[in-house]
Amino acid sequence: MAGMWSFPVVALVSLVLVSSSATAHNDFHSWLENNKAMYEARMGQIANGINVTMEDALAVAENGTKVLVVCKDGSCDYGTLQAAVDSIPVGNTQRYILKIKPGLYKEKVNVPRTKPFVTFLGDPINMPTISYNGNSAKYGTWNSATVIVEADYFIAMNVIFENSSPRPKDGEEGQAVALRISGDKAAFYRCRFIGFQDTLCDDVGRHLFKNCFIQGTVDFIFGAARSLYSNCEINSVATGRTAITAQARSSESDEGGFSFVNCKITGTGQATLSRAWRKYSRVIFARTYMGNLIDKLGWDNHGYTDRDQTVFYGEYQCFGPGATMDGRVPYAKKLRTEDVKPFLDVTYILGRTWLRTPPPFQNLN
């Protein structure tokens, strides 16, 4: 992301409140109705048993799973994650599970676009940590990530992704990404993302983050993806004013957006839920606990008043000391049940045909 105070957002707007701009209202209404139509169509397909089990390419991949064991003591197939990834053939059509034994893996890892169907699976009792100290000064923000995934159908479970770069001083920029996910149809289960500024680059594609922990200071969830965050803890370690998300939807036709459902926002600082880094950013928080670190304004247009009419920020049945809608900026929307329904489960990311969880760690040889 560009600067320390650059914050993109995705938001859903309620039909309960009338936008001060007819254009913005109509744009949102069209987008909302399109999502509701997609949801209803998908529910109809599911009811009739139409293509709701598994995509063909994924079915082939899961039927031929191979396991590569990675550990630090030299007794396994590979001693580094990158070596294991490099061993996977280009254009592979089988699922490769990297069984990662406990330990600290100090390396920069890249899963290229030519290697889909890769899984990182850690020990749930003693989760492995992948850590590197890349930063924007050396690599640029986008490539500073400890782990870069550009391939489709990536899965990670029970893994800690960490950027170990030091905390930037107040007022300084210090982008240092722990994970960048740029592939489509990716899922993260019980993972932890640790860093300061720009911890998680949720770049592009459809993604699920379930039961994850995400920690940072500024813009620490950012990107242009269409993602569902379910039952995640979002922990700020900021010391002053900050923003949690920065969703980078940049045009009216962009389908991107972050939906946070049944999550928990904790930590320190004085935080807004998002800033208007891009003109058409969208973010929704539903049934989420908001600690007292959330500023009463809730959201921030980043000084661009014209974006009040184009960003979509929505809240639905949130609770906690930071969740009161009293005092929210006028362009924040309180969503109705019928409006928010398509964004509360994996239907939002069309996940029923591609979401899979790995087998238990202990069952793999």
C-alpha cells in the first residue's frame, strides 16, 4: 500500500438510509440487487443439486493428493518450504500437501501462479512459523511479503505467517507484509498473521479466512479481493490513530469487498474500521464485537469528501463498546437483514464448489 495513512475500504450500504447522492444510491442498489440475485440463484442450484459438490479440476486434484514433509532437522523430505514448493512440477494437476513440522522457518517463500493446488498444513498443537524481515524499502510493499501466493486453490491451516521487521516509529512508513495472497479460490483455517503496517495483503481473488488471528498497526488488512472473514480476531497493536482495513475497490464494476462476520476487534490505539484509500472501497462488519479502540466516527474518508458518495461502509448487528452507531459518519450504513444475508456465509465468495479443508495433520505420513 502507498502510505501510512492510505486506507481502502469496501462497504455495503443499507436501503434503510437514503444516500445524499442519488448516483451513489443507485450504484449501490444495483450492486446489492446483483449480489442478492446471485445468492438466490445459488441457493436454487443447491436445492436442485446442480454443480454444488466440487469443480472438475479440483476433483481431479484432490483424488491424487501427494504429501511432502518439511522439517528443520534434516530428517524429512525437505528442510525448507521453498525447496518443497520448487519440487512441485509446473502446471501440476494434483494436490500437494506440505506437512510442515513445528519450528521457525526463516525464509521468504513464493508459490508461483504455475503451481496451483498447494496446501501448507501445520501441527495444530505446535504451529510452525514462517518468518522473514522483508520491508517496502528493500522490496516494495507488494513484494515485501514473507509468503507470496500467486497460485489458485491454495490452502493453509495451522500456520503462523510473520513479518519480523521492526515496528516503524510513529509517523514513519514501514510497510512489511506477512502474507500476500494473489491467487483465486484460497482458504486459510486457524492461521495467524503477525506484523505491524500492512500485515495481510488480501490482494485479488476469492478468499476465506476462518478462525484466524490477524495483528498489526496500520492498514493491516488491505487489498482488492472479495473475501469472507469468519470468526476471526483482529488485533490492533497501534499506539495512536489508525485504521484496520484498506480495501482497494477502484471502479464501479469491481466485485471486490471484505465481509467480516462473527469476528472480534481487540487491542490498542484509536482505530477506524477503514479509510477511503480507493474511491469505490467496500467493507462490511456483521455480528462483530468491537472493542473500545474503535473511534465513534467508525470510518474515515481520508480527506476526500467526494468519496462519501462512492465508498460503501456497512454494519450489521455488531456489539461491544465500539459498536454504537451513534456518532458514526453520515455515510456509514446500518444494514437490514434482507440486505446483508448474501454476505454472511461462503455463498458470498461462491465457495461451495471449491472450499475444502485438509486432512488431520496426524493422519499424514
